[in-house]
Amino acid sequence: RPMNSKELEQGDVEAVRVVDDMRLEVPRCGIFTFDGVFAPGLQEEVFQDCRDLVQSAVDGHNVTIFAYGQTGAGKTYTLYGTPDEEGIAGRSISELFEITSRL
């Protein structure tokens, strides 16, 4: 999630460095590889990478979107977003209705 104004005012810094779209570096701990790294990114950009999962669910496959991280890392923000920028959950439901309306 983006740092909030309080964190910025306190002089807090990011705890990780994005190496590329699959790797993060944690200072003094090393580089870690994941299926995907979204940091920072717009809600739309994150959803576009997950959009095909909705079609897979309609096709009968089991689908899970898993958000993991420490408190304050942005899990809820990514899944639910804000009133101005909808997260993955709301966008996925809209996509589900769009897909099923074409059946």
C-alpha cells in the first residue's frame, strides 16, 4: 500500500525494495522471489493481472486470491480498495456479472 501521511511525516521509509515484477529485496535479509510483485501499483493494474482468474472460476476451476503480509502492509487496501479506487474483490464481482451476462 502507499505510505500514509503520518508515516511520511514521521520520516518512515519503505521496508522492502522492488527488484522486478517477481522479486523483492529485504535489507540485510536477501532477495525473495514470488509469482508476482505489485508494488506500488494502481488497483486497476493489480486487477488486470488477476482478471483471468474470474473466467477460470466461471469455467469451474477453484480459484484463490491470497494476500499475505504484516499488519499495515496493504492486504485490505488491495482486496477492497477505497471508495475512489475499488479493489480486487469489487472488480472481480463486477467482472463475474459481466461474464455471466454473456452466457
